[in-house]
Amino acid sequence: MSVLPAPGEELRFRRLLPEPGDLTASEALESLHAVRDARTDRPHTVVNFVCSADGRAAYQSRSAPISNPGDRAMFHGLREMVDAVFAGTGTMRTERYGRMIRDPARRRRRASRGLAPDPLACLITRSGDVPTDIPLFSDEDSHVVVFAPRQIEYPGVAAKVDTVVLDTGELTLTTMLRRLRTDYDVRALLCEGGPTVFGALLHEDLVDELFLTMSPCLVGGGMDPTITRGPELPTLAGLDLTWVLEREGALFLRYSRRRETA
């Protein structure tokens, strides 16, 4: 049974690496300097996923059944630290995305760091199929940036929505991240999937860090994906382990993308 904290208190985690300790998600994420580490050509890009112990990123097509309170604490903590959140249209539609930061206390903490109360919501579409029926587009405080090959109309939408039109040949994640950096001053970007988006980010060499929750459960087969989908990379992408936390049998792994030096 999950043990939840008292109102106003944060969940606590047991740190296994690099040294033993006890801390909250906020304390763990204090070492995430994504804004400070931003490049000039694109944002520092962090990917966050949960998976089962047998490697599945969803159960019955959704990530919620394999999530847990610790994973949700990390999920919301990461959103609090970045300028923008990126997810695929399918993920936004399936998970019914709403306002990025719902907790007023988190919005106040963001403001104290010099961030906007809510991060930008970002998506990219080649077909022009945008899930405007999800709660995100009904929220007047949300700002959504859509990268598409043509202008798109958004009748009846309360959110502020910008369409960045790119030629079909330029409609890549590399171009999207470059435009987020130059046009919207996005220094830190959080990608929440899905697996096809993560795979594409890896192929364009755009991933800087991976936060991975390994949930203590087994899916046992099925057709749900692993955390990446698409063609395999021409060479393995190396990772360096930053830290490991544990809570109620779940492992919380933070990796940085290994960059080979000459």
C-alpha cells in the first residue's frame, strides 16, 4: 500500500547513488540545471518516462496504470523546472493533457526562479491533426506552440495557440528545437513522449538527459511499446548514470547522454 505524506508535505525518496540519503523530489531536482546548461542553438532537452519492470511504457495503451505517487512527484517536479513541455499529438490525446502547472504553489516557485507561471506546451504535426478537444486547449492560461506545414485554424479554443509554419523539408525536431530557442527563448525543454517522439529525438541526437521510473510491476506481454519506437540507431547511444532513488520498490534513474570526445 502506498504511504502518502501529510497535506503540505512532499514524498520522500531513498537515495541509493551516488551516496545514500533521504530526500524529496524537489531536493533531488535542485541539481537539474537545465536552464543554466542551455545551448545557444537549442534547448537543453530532458526526457521523462515510466516503464514496467519488463520494459513496457504503457499498460492497455496508457502510462497511468504503471505510474505511482513517486513517479507523479517527479513528473510534476520536472515540469516545474523547465521553460517548455513537448509531447506527441497521440500522447496528448491519449493522456488528455490539461494545464501544465495546476498547483498555485508550483507556479509561485516558478515565478521566483524567473520562469513563466506555466511552461509552453509544444507539439509538432505533419498532418495538421491537432487534439483541440483535450483540456489543454480549453484553458485560457495555457500557451501552445504548434509546428506544422501550414496554418491551422483553432475555432472555439480558449488557450493562446501559435502556429509556426515550416516547409515540409524543414519540419524536423532539430528545426523545432532551434526555433523554440531563438523565437521563444526556451532554454530547457521537457519531452514526455511518446516512444516514437523519443526515438526521433535520439535519431536527431537531441537528448541530453533521461529520467526513467522503473515501476515494480509486470505487463507480461501485449502490444504496448517500450520507451522508444522506430528504427534502431546506427550505433548505441551511451548513457552515464547520475543518480538512483528508490521509493516503495520503484527505482528512479537519472541518466545523462554520453558525448564521445575526440
